[in-house]
Amino acid sequence: MEKNKFSSRIGFVMAVAGSAVGLGNIWRFPYLAAKYGGGTFLIVYIALALTIGFTLLVSETAIGRMTGAPSPIKAYRQLKAGKLRFGGYINALVPILILPYYSAIGGWVLKYFYEYLTGNSQALVAPDYFGSFISNPLQPVIFLMAFTGICYAIITQGVKDGIEKMSLILMPVLIVLAVFISGYTLTTPGAMEGVKYYLSIKPEYFNISTVVAALGQIFYSLSIGMGILITFGSYMDKKDDLESSIGQIEIMDTLIAFLAGMMIIPAVFAFSNGANVAAGPSLMFITLPQVFASMAFGNIVGLVFFLLVFFAALTSAVSLYEANVAIVEEVFQIGRKKANHMLFVWTFGIGMLVALGFNVLSFVQVAGMSILDMLDFVTNSIFMPIGALCTVLLIVFVVKTDKIVAEVKVSSKFIREKVYRFLVKYIAAPALIVILVSFILASLKIISI
Ligand code: PHE
């Protein structure tokens, strides 16, 4: 068995699910669901995940497995992408730019976990605790260093002994923790109001903003348009059932997002009657510690919650790191070890600028955006839809859909073949253009989504 391949189908499924289940599921999904009409958002989200999300996941994985090329740059070259070749570079740029700021946030999560562990949870309740933590120039950098160091250590062990093993252990634990916390928060008095709010279908929310928000979330949550599935697909065995693996990954990703909503929305309702539930970033680091503090056994719930978020962030960061290793190996023609060293320096270096962007570098702003917001905007709102669009165009016009279907059929019956063909040909590209245009217009404050 080669060291840099997954040793089993379940290893592949858990590793990709580890990439997919991340901060996006636990922190972004619940507040989007709260903002876009609860049950309405859930329905739209699930429908789009099973169709467009499925199509793009299959496409990227099949490209990776077909070409055996771990980096999107190489995969595009092998597929003779011609004018679309730049798409390979865009797909490569996204994980390179995301990893540093994702790790900076991973460091914040680690800090909160550490505070719960050392019995300091009372301090986290102060409303300005988070603000003063990130405006301290040293602390966030120390936790960033620890977070990046852990990723580095896992990557050193390789795909099979590092990523696969980590995912096989952490993902089942993560599911158990999610079930435990959501079950417990449901027992708090007043939580049922939140469940009603979360699950009730509000027809007035069936509109284009909800669709665009759900689509954007699906791409981010399933780690699409950033080369990761191409990398992991290239480590997948030809014998392993591609279609059912993708199905299982989607189920896990959606399940954890759903459970995150179940743990956060009812708890926030019980605590504050719904105020702040759609508050965005401050929800996780400011509101939730207050909510936990108001519960019986809140210290334990907080500890377990931040452990869960830490596992989710870690498995996602490691997948970004691995995609980056493949890219750096390819671009600089160097070995895995050297690539790992370079990426540690890059992630820590740029991550440090992100952390300092909230204190000594806070004057560095473009259109009111901090360094973190800028990186997030460029990657998620611009490069990611363009990267995914290039992949769709590559399939439809250069590789041809038949070839991708044939690759899937090497290992699967491909039950959803007709759906796949239709979506990849006619729906995926327009949907990606809608996302790209809406995100840009929203950032210019011309529309609001
Ligand atoms: N899918 C991850 C999440 O939901 C985010 C992520 C993006 C992970 C890009 C890896 C790469 O948080």
C-alpha cells in the first residue's frame, strides 16, 4: 500500500467529510438558517446540496482520480485545458490563501477550549472579552502557532498515517459530541421555542436571497472550488465506490450542520428569546459562552462544544494544508518534506498578519475590511466561484461529460447519472455565475443577501 494514498474507502470518506465539516457548519450554518427563515433555509439547502453540491463534488473527485494529479494545476494540464489553464491556478490559489486565516480562527477556538479546560470559563462571559483577546498582539499569535504546529505534525505523517488516521478517530468523536450537546441543550427550559423557529417553514423566505445564501454556503461547506477534492480524489482507489462515498460525505456534512443549528438556535432562544441568533461572528465567541454560563453544567457543555469546534476546524485546516502541499510540490518541484516546511512558514507568517490586523495592523483596511475579511472575500466570493466555474467549463467543453461519467462508472453504478449530466451541462455554470455576481454586488452594497 502506498503511503500517500488512502488505505480504505471509509478513510477517504472520513477525510473528505473532515474537510467539509468545519467552522462553516458549526458557526456559519446556524446563523444563516436563523436569518433566512429556519425550515425554509433547511429545505432549500438540502435540495441544492443533493443536486448542485453533488454535481460539483463528483466532478472534482472524478477529475482527481482520473488524472491521478494531486494538484489542480497538474490536473488541468493533463486534461489539456488550453485557454482554461488559468482555472487550475485559481483552484490552487484558494486553499493557499484560506489556510492562514482559517488557522488564525482555529487559534481563537483553541484559546477558548484552553480557557474552559483550565477552569477559566467565567472570564469568557464578559462582553468585551473577545474584543480584548483579539486586540492583544501576542496571545492570538501564540495560539495560531500551536494550531499550525498541530497541522504540520499531522501532515508530516503522510496521507494514510496522518490524515486518514486522524479523520477516522476525530470524525466519529465529533458526531457523538454533536449529538450529546444538541440533546442536552434541548432540555433547557425555553429551548422548544427555538426548535420551532429553526424547523418551521416560512413561505415568505422562499426567495432569491435565500437561494443565493444557501448556494454560497454549500460551496464553502463542501470545500468545493478549491482543489481539495481533486487532491483527495487522486488519493482514492479506483475500486472504491465514488458515487456512494460522495453521498455519505454529503449526509455527514449536512447532518453536522443540522445538529449545529439544533445546539445553537434553541440554546440562544432559551437564553435571550432569540436576540443575537443571526448575529454572525460574535455568536460563537461572545453569545455562546454567555449562553453556556447560564446553563446547568455549562462549563462542561462549553468545554465539549469548543473541543468539537476545534476538531472540526483542525480536520478542515489539515485538508487545506494537504492540498497546499500538493500545489507547492508541483510549483517548486520539491519534495513533501520541504513543502511542509515552507507551508508552515507561510501559514504562520500570513496568519500572524491576519491576527495583527486586529491590533497593531488595524490601520490596514480596504473598503472597511480587515485583513481577515479581505482574504475571506477574495477567496470565497471571487476565486472560489471562478475556480468551480472553470472546472465545470473544463468538463463540458474540453474533457466532455462522457469521460467523467465513465470514470465514476469504473467503481459505481452511477444511479444519479442523468441528474448529473443535466446539472453539469445546464445548471452548474449559471448557478456559479449567479453566486459570483451576487457576492460582488453584495460586497459593493448594491444588493443585500
Ligand atoms: N468546508 C469547511 C467548513 O465548512 C471550510 C473549508 C473551506 C475547509 C475550504 C477546507 C477548505 O468550514
